[in-house]
Amino acid sequence: MPSNASPRPPMARESELARAESELGALENRLADQVARATTEATTLASRLTQVRAELARMQTEHSGDITLPEIGARLQAAAIPELAVESAREKALEARQQALEARRLATQDVQIALHAFQQQTTALTRELSEAESHLKQLTEAAARARREQEAARNRQAQQARAEATRARAPARAAPAPAASTSSSAREYARVRMQATISLGSDSNFFTGFSTDISSGGIFVATVETVPRGTTVDLDFTLPGGRPMKASGVVRWLREPNDRTPDLMPGVGVQFHELPAEVASVISDFVRKREPLFFPD
């Protein structure tokens, strides 16, 4: 009846066969020692039997009246050394060992051939995998470089956009009004912070705001109601501690409301135009007496 048990792994079978072969080899060695001792014992017995037979023959001549000697001599004359019939069995064992050795040698050759083929295949596969891994690594590194370059490009674009937005939000400096006492072709005006209500009117608009920045060249009007650039406006304002002033100017730049920069007030930058000498003198005195906040380039 076929067994339902699954075959044991080759390694387990080899271990069991090696153990069995070791035990059988030990038994064969013990048997060989016993056969050698038995053969030596048989040789000794054969020598003793020959000696005893010769002695009995001599004694029968000298003691012919002893009736036991002939009987003993007859038994020993019929006695023979038993034959140790192991050669046939030993020949069979040697033949079987020779056949098993040959079978194992052939099987070993088959294993070597299979192992060589396996090593060639694994070497080829290892080479292909190394090439594929190298190519994938190159692609990964190229993709990473591309991502870094794209990120750097996006950062540069974002920086440029922020710079442009900053420049767009920055108030344009009003051009200085010409003055007879100025010896330089490009005059710088110090600006001072002020809080002064101001009314601003144009041909189509009239609204009020307050000024936070003034110089001899122009004024900033903080207001959410703006007018287009280039619009000519009339200004009514009063300097702190002074009398009401009137001036005209041109809107040079705008600052739109921006949620991202809530600290920057929206408004318009107005450049004074044909500022009366009296008004220019009052503004210059006011600016000169106040500590300037900053000096434009």
C-alpha cells in the first residue's frame, strides 16, 4: 500500500544514511576483528589436533593394553577443524559496497553538473539584476535632480514674484520740485511722519483722508479711495500746529489694499506741482524741525 507520508528532504535522508553507514561500518569492523580472532583460533586448534593425534599414536604403541586410547584416537581422527564460511558473504558485501560507491560517484557527477548549470544561471541573473538596479538608480537620481531643479526654479520664480510685488507695493518717490536755492541737479528730501487730516479733490472726485508722510517734494495720503496715476489733484491740509495750506500735485503712485500686508495702509503718493513759495517754505520749515523717519535713495 503506498504511503501518504510526504517524502523527507534530501538533507534529512543524507543525515540518516550517514548515521546508518557509520553504524554499519562500526559493525563491519567488529565482525572483521572477530573473524580474525576465529581464524587464529582455528589455526591453533589445527596445530593442537595434529600434535594430539601424533601423541595418541605413540601412546597406543607404548600402552597397547589401554583400551581407552584407541577410542580417543578414533574420535580425534574423525575430528576436523570447522570451516568459517564468511568469504562468500564478505565478497557479496564488497561487491555491494563497490556498486554503491559507483552509484554514489555517478550521482555526485550529476550533482556537480546540475550545480555548475545552476551557478551559471544565477551568475547571469545576478548580472542582469545589477544592470537593472544600476539603471533604476540612475533614473531615480535623474528624477531627484529634476525635482530639485524644478523646486529651485519655482523658488526663484516665487522670489521674483515677491520682489516684483514688493516693488509694486513700495511707494514711488515723488520727484523734487525745483528750487532756486538748490545747487544740485538731484535733491533729496527727508520725510517725516505726520497725522493730519487732508482733503483731496480732482475733477471727478473729492474725498478726505489723512497724511502719514510728507516731504518738500510731495505727500502720501492714506485712503481707500484712490484715483488713477497721472491725475492732477488739489490738496487742502493743515500741518500740525500750523495754518491751513493749499497745494496742487499729480498722483504718481498707488498703494492698493492687500490682506497679506495689513500694516501697509492703502493710499496715493502725490507729487507737488508748482508749489507756491510760501507753502514750500512752511513745509520745509516743518520738515526741518521734525526728526526724519528715513531718507530715500
